[in-house]
Amino acid sequence: MSMLARMEASARILALVKLANVGLVMIWGFAVTFVFVRVLPLAEFQAFLLLVAFGNFTISAEFGLTSIIYARLRRFWLGSDEEAADGGFRLEEMGVLFLFLGLLIAGAVAILLGALALGGLHTAMPMLFLLFFLTACLNLPALLAKRALAAIDGNFLWEGLDCARRLVTIGLLAAILFGLDPRLSVALQLAISVLVIGYAIVHVHRRLSMRRSHWFAFRVGGGHVRRHYLRDIGASAAFTVSDIVAYNAPYFTIAMATSDARPMLLFDFFFKMSRSLSMLVRAMVEAALPRITRAYHAGESGRVRQLLTRALGAALFFALAGSALLMLIGRWLFDKLFDGRAAIDQADLGLTALALVALSVICVSVYVQAALGRFAHLLQRSLPFLAGSLLSVPLAGAFWPDRFDLGFLGLYALTLMLAAGLHLVSLRRLVRA
């Protein structure tokens, strides 16, 4: 067994390299805010945050296709779908799913260009906004390449490639503060990402012994998708849309409710904390997924229960440790991150910490059940969270106009806690089944 294969087979080593990559992703995310809040006027930066939110919608709106391809390709790779009721995995599916993502990116870019042209998104730097949005959109094929590699036991290779990509892009972001043109910095980041994603896709192509024709057999692949798992795509699409609206809608509802920058910055801070935690939990869960999926498809319920208990324990540890750290340095971090343009108090930090603990449970449930293809069930669990997210801002404005920001955070945290309770019930039923 090669050294790369031994590292891939070790859950601990895999978890460590995934956590290292998560650290770089977190640094990159904070660096984006740290850099652009200093080089853009405040009104321009608020428009930039809306662009980032729209990018989040687009990135997440891959309709769960990456989770579908992981669940199907993983079962195929483990040799357990020869007589699958859904027709089993076919190599032509890869090209069809990449086509879907390409159309999604084209549509999102068209919407952005329309918003810029019609004044829906006001900016004096449209080229910078467009380049940054394209960089964000590249996370779609990157995520599909990552999930395909993970399904064929190529986690370690992807994490190494992505670590190198993140290091370079962080350096290019920092260079803006030392005089590099922001447009050139973002364009170079775009080029680096294309190279890394291209290499990963080539590796998947070779590992699966694919032919070039498989990528362009849209009629064959599309017919297989339509006949055998269009329902999965529909359920996954509805779940993903519900999820991304629930997580991102407050950017837009806050913008409609008030022109004050502080509530928007408070939510952006919470969003960054939640993304950081979700990435940590995802890295830990993905390191355990090879064992969880093997045990689940082999019908080893006791082993599944053991692995899920460990995953929940680790997720709660991350959440509690992060919450404690947030209570200690949250004010300082908020001030540094947003260049002193707003303040945060202990009540805001406490609600953020409470929401993060609930979020850790939701993340474990979503990542595990999506990997097992339980999209219809996840859709049912997402609807209460969606309702709470959409109602939090208007209810806070109606009942607590003097403390609108605190009221919103309180309602949003309560929504996450209720959603976490529903997901715990789901995991208990999954183990019993």
C-alpha cells in the first residue's frame, strides 16, 4: 500500500488534513472581509456583502447534485449497487451533472449582469464584482470534483490540492493591502482555481477509467438520470433551496428593513462564525463518512450508532469550545474584522454562541443523511428552519423596534434550536432503522 493510500485509510490523518484545509478556508473567508472593508467605501462594502450573499445562494444552489453523485458513486465504488432499484451509477452521469452546474453558473452570471446593468446592485467597480462572483462560482465544480474524489477514496489528494490553492489565494488577497490591483488579484485567484479543479477532474477521469465520450453523452446520461433518480434531484433541489434561503435570506430582509449598517454587520459576523463551525464539523464528518457509509450499506446498525455518537460528540466539542472563545474575544474580533465601523455586545455574542451549538447538531445530521441519499427526509426537516429564518426579521421589527438587532438574533437562535431538536429525532430514527 502506498503512503498516500495509508493516509487515506487513516481517519485520524484524514481528519487532520481536512481540519488544516478548513483553517485555510476560514482564513480566506475572514481575509476577504478584512481586505475589502479597508479598500472599499462603506456603502460599496455593503453592496459587496449582498454580492457575497448572492454568491452563497449560487454556490449552494447546485441542488444537492454533489451529494447525489457522492451517494451514488460511493455505493458503486463499494460494489453494492449492482442490482440497485434506481438503475445504479453510470459514468455518463458525470457529464450531465457538470452540464447542470455549467448552466447554473451561466444563469447566475446573467442575473448578476442584469442587476449591475439595471442598477439593482449599485457599485462603481462592476469588473471587480464580476470577477469575484466568478471566483465564487468556481466552488461549484470544485465541490463536485471534491465529492467525486471522496467517493472513490481520493479525499487526501483533494485536500492537498485545495490547501495549496488556498495558500496562494490568501497571499493574493493580502497583496491587495500592499498595492496590488484588486481586479488583478481576483483574476489570478480565478486562474489558480481553474488549474486545481482541472487537475482533480482529470484524476477522477483516470481513476474511473472514463472515456472522453462519457463527458459528452448527455442524451444517454440525461435519460438515465430522468428514468431513475429525477425524484432524488427534485427532493434535493427543494431541500437545497430551502436551506440556502434559510441561511442567507436575512442579508436581504435586513437590507429591506433598515439602512443601518450595524444589523447587517452583526448578521455577517454570525454568518462567518456559522460557516467556520460548519466547515469544521463537515471536515470531521467527511473523515468518518467512509466508515459510516460502509457500515450503513452493510446493515451494521450498532457500528452506525457508535460512529454517529462520536460525530455528534466531536461537533458539540467544536461548538462549545468555539462559543467559549467567542465570548472571550468576540468584541475584539468584531472590531478588527469590520475596522471599528460597528460594535457588538455580550448579549449579541451570547445568542450567537447558543445558535452555534444548535447548528453543530444540524450539520452532522445534514452531512450524514445527504451522503446516504435521504433528501426527501431532509426537505421535511428544513421547512421549519426556513419559516423561522424568513419571519425573524419582520417579527423583530414589529415587536422589538428599539432592539431590532438583538430581537432578530434571538429569534434566529431559537429557530436553530428547534431545528436541531428535529434533526436529533431524525438521527435516532436513522440508527434504529
